[in-house]
Amino acid sequence: RTLAWYGDPATDELTPDQLAALDARRRRRNTDVTVLGLDASVPAIRYATRAGLIADGWAENLEDAEPSTALAGGIADVGMIISTGGFGYVTHRTFARLLRTIRAPEDLWLVIFVLRVFDYTDMITLLADYGLVTERIGDTFRQRRFATADERAAAIHDVRARGLDPTGKESDGWYHAECFLSRPATANR
């Protein structure tokens, strides 16, 4: 349904504000869960907020700076972090800043999808310092098709450099991600 909605030619002529308003009307948010957003892109956060995809959001680059007072206050009680393909573009430095901001990082759960071109080892070490156990879940997950032949070649090179086999994954034209679940050591999966 998502592909049909955003692939519909009728949405091509809409401004981002018009599309956000339509998205907000067509989806009901579960009020039992508060979803927050963090991205370096102001337009991405603005859109997600207007469309009702997130309750609140911040456009900040935590690779280069500490969280603002507003962000720190907004995420202090977060219990779960989900990232779908952002790791690598943002690194363990961003997550270190987030963990220092959250009141009880030792109780945090994280579900992080990591493109296979990136090494997650430093992140696993960082999370272990907070008492969190990390495990890889399942097989791989397709993220998106490569935009160019050069992008595909670079990804295959990077995957092989990590000692992984691109057969049936990147060699078939798709970025693939691994899913890592991190949880308190005392929690059952």
C-alpha cells in the first residue's frame, strides 16, 4: 500500500506540506506509543511531524555536536531506539552522545539495521559498556536497490573487504542490512 500511495502520479504535483497533510489524515497513530524522530535534515523532521509519523523530532547532527537542551530533555526517558539503515552514515559517536543523555541507558533496547558495508563492532563495544547485550537477528534484510553501477561495485567491494559474501545479496543489486538487537543483560528476548 505504501508503494502504491507514493507511486501514484496524483501525488507528484503535491507540495511537501500538502502530502504531509494527506498522510496525517490517512493514518491513525497509536497513542500507546510515543514515536520521536532524530535526523540531521530539517525537512525530514518537519515532514514526519506534520504527517503525524512522529510526536516530536529534532534536526541535529550528533556526529559533530552534543545534543541541544531541547533534544536532551525530549529523549531523557526513551526506552527504545530504532534505526533502519542509518548506522554507518551516523556512527557510534552519535549513539554515545544519545546514551549519555538518556537517564537509564542500561535499560534501553535498540533495534539497529546496519548495511553490510559497515562494521558494527565499535557500536557493540559501546553498548556493552552500558551493560547491554547485542545479538544479530535472522538473515539479512533488503534495504534499497543500488542507484548506479558504481554504487553497486563499491558496495560489493566493501562487503568483500569485510569478509562477507555478496552472492544473492549485493551482487543481485540490493543493499542488504543485518539487524542487531541490543537489550539489558537481564532481559529475555
